[in-house]
Amino acid sequence: MEAKNLPPVSSADRQTLYRRIALDLTGLPPTPAEVEAFVSNPSSKALEGAIDQFLASPRFGEKWARHWLDVARYAESTGKTFNFSYPHAWRYRDYVIAAFNSDKPFDQFKRAGASRS
């Protein structure tokens, strides 16, 4: 950027920063009340607290488990001409979400996931 004389983008304001954190970690926008509470909090620990709050949210596991479920080709039915349903597929989905929400180490995740199938 310096070689092209391009100035860096300015830092985001607190409202934008909070919204970006919420969307990145949970996939959902924050409520106006949540944004206002963050913006009006002058504490130097407000940002750290906001991140911890989103990491502790069940929405965190739901958002990030989706990526693993896509890689694992998770589905609750075949969805083809003959739509065969997998009635217990939700157990694996819920296990993956719970693993993300509990910050389960990958080696334990794989071992427990393999024994559950």
C-alpha cells in the first residue's frame, strides 16, 4: 500500500466494530439495545467482554459448526428422486454444535464423533 501511496483504512467506530464482531462470531446482527450498551460502555474491557459474550453464545457453535457439517457433507435426507430420510442425523449435528460451544479439542472431537456413528 505504501508503494502505491494508498492510505490505510481508518479504524471502525465502536458501533461498526461491535456489529462486525457479532456477525463474524455468531452470524447474526446485534440488537440496537446491545449496540447502544456497548457504545455507551467506556470500560477498557468492553471489547474483551463483548467478544467473550459472543464466544459463549449458543449461536457461535451453530454458525461455526455449519462449516464442519458442510465439509462432512451432513444432510438429514438424500434429497434426490427417492428422498430417503436419516431420522437420527440431528444427533451428529447437535454433537458438532456442542463441540464448538464447549471448545472441544479437535482430537477429542474426532474420536468421540467416530464412536458415536
